[in-house]
Amino acid sequence: MSLRIAALRASRPATHALRSRAPFAARTYATGQQPNGASLAKLAALGVAGGFTSALLYNYFHAGATSYADGAPVPDKPGSSYEWQPIHALEMDDPKNPMRTRMATWVTNLQDHIVKTLESIEASAPPDGEHAPATFLRDSWVRPTGGEGSSCVMAGGRVFEKAGVNVSIVEGRMPRGGQEQMRADHSSIKPSDTPLPYFATGLSIVIHPRSPHVPTVHLNYRYFELCDAETLEPVAWWFGGGSDLTPNYLYPEDAELFHDTLKAACDKHGPDYYPAYKKWCDKYFYLPHRQETRGVGGIFFDDLTTSSEIHSDKNPSRDEIFEFVKSCSSAFLPAYVPIVQRRMGQAWTEHERRWQLLRRGRYVEFNLLYDRGTKFGLNIPGARVESILMSLPEYARWEYCTPVGTEEGSREKTLQDALKTTREWATTT
């Protein structure tokens, strides 16, 4: 055990112990144990499910209080000593295991940890006279044609109007046409008339808060490998992912915190990642018909492998790139939770709610018109539509030639102007 992990274990509060998780149908990849040949064969035969794959508190924390008026317990405030990472998942990661096992185990455990944290925040909100504290519906599923996953969805909460935290794992066989398309980015693929086995796993998160002052957030991290038809050894593999923030009202300090946290995670693995992936995020999450970005960005990358251009001649190993992905995905909670804590107690008006719903309309437009993962998922025969459309809010609004957002000097216009040009939000060098 590393000194870093030992120190984290020693300092973590017992109240933050991770809840045990019901096993998936085929669980060798999520136990951290070395699977035997039969287990891998079973895993290959079973397959698993979509995700890249659908591609794939402030003043509410009252010092000294033990419960709210409705009896709901006050959880500890996630702060500087909070476990932002599922430490036990770091401990169980075994480099001897196949990468598919390691990545599926990581996203599964991170899903549990994020769900637990969000439920803690939701439970901390005082009664509002209308909404009970919400919890996640945990929906484990198996697709008859091959696929497995867990969709955790919260709806109607006091803090989170809708939140989805999905893990999906997919296996199947890719025909020659798909192989040829992928070869453009991965020269190691030699197209074959025989469909080649592939594997993909990923974690996808979208959170739509109730308050117009708390921004929407999105995360997706995924791993893909294409294998030899006989040996089942990978002939090509890559990681992808990122996280981005979509506010309704611009608070520069929130955007700075979000970007600073992601930048710190990237910089642990080299200085080139953040500037390149911040730029890629700004370019990807853009609505051409509106001529604006979806939000204030974050990071985004795809097809990341040893020979990717960003690595120049460094050629990092798959293990090293996996560590980068773990760092970035672990940065989600410390990048977002403090923003929720800052804003969730602010009062808001019906006008601000109206603007929030209009901004959500833009979010829907991007996801249905431009998001590659959504379009890819909806075109897969037998796709699990509920999981693919999990990213959509429960409520959105469109107004014909709305004047909201056009008034000079208004906070809505300030956001609208900020989305017309990209900005460097990170404050650290």
C-alpha cells in the first residue's frame, strides 16, 4: 500500500464508508480479483452495456444541528477532509488485471461514491414546503442482446431536480466497415472480413439542479478496445472523456474553481493536457445554429492512446493513461460540490426560473442535434433509450423571439455574451 493511500485511509471519517453494492450479473470485472480464463470467456460471451456508451452547503449545513424540522439527519459537510475519491477502489486496482476489468471496476466504484455524495447533499437541504429529500433510483439492467449496466437517477429533489449517474459496459462484434472507419485514427487496426470483438465501458453523469444559481454539470469517461477474433487480445484501445459546466448565471469564481480543479488533475500528468483539452471542449460543446458555447467548458478528449499526437515522442503506457483518467474523473466532486454548496441556498425568482428553463432548452438542442454519443446510441438496434436520454432535463422552455437575455446590463445578457466567446478560466499557471 502506498504512503499516500495509507494516509488517506487513516484520515477518512468513518461516516463516509462506502455502501456495499449489489453485484452485476457478471461481476468479475468489478471485484478487483484476477479473473481466470473461464471468467474472461464468460465475460466475452455475455457482453455488457452502452455508455461511451450511449455514445459513451452553503447555509444549508447548520453547525451543531443534528436534524431538520422534518427529521432528516444533517450529514457532514463535504469539505477539505472529505474523500473525493473512492479510496478502496484505488486499493483494489491490480495492474495484473486486464484494463477492461480495471476500468469497469473504477467507474463502478466511482459511481457509487458520487451517488452517495449527492444523496448526502440532497438530504442536507431543509424543508421547502414542496419537495421531500430525493434519493437515487438504482436500476441495474441486462440487455438480452449483450450488455449490462447500472442507471442511478434522482428526480424531484430539493437540490437536484434531476440527476443521472450511469455506468454501462458493452461488448459486441464490429463489422469491417466500422473497423475501416476506426483505422483512420488507429493504424494498428487491420480490417478483417471477420467481425472483431470490442469492449467499451464508461461512466456518464448529468445533473440538473433545481436552483437557477446552481449550474448544470456533465461528465463522461470511457474506455474502448478492439480485439483479435481468435486470441481476444486488444489490437487497439483508447480512452475518452471530460467534464463541463453549464451555468444559467455567470459567477466567474465558480468557473475558475471548476477549471482550476480540472487543470490541477491534468497537470499531475503533464502540462500539455489541460490547454489542449480545454480548447477541444470549447470546440465540441458549441451550438452552430445559436453561435454560442453550451456553457463555460471544462475538458474533453477522445481516442487517447499511447501514440496520440499530444504525447509527441513520450509514448506513455496504457497504465499511465489510465492514471490520468482516474485523476480527471476523481476531480469531478471537488470541482463541482463546492459550487453547489455556495449557490444552493440563494433565493431565486420566477424570472430566474424562466431563464433557467430557456437555457435548458439550449442544452436539449445540443444533446439531440450535435452530441455524438446521443446520436450514436439512438441508432444502435436494441439501445436502452431511457439511459441514453437520461441527460435531458425534466423541464425546459422555448419562447419565440424571447426578449430575455437581450436586455443590456442584465445578468442574463452577461451570460449570453460570455457564451459568444471562449475565455481562459483557469487562474493557476
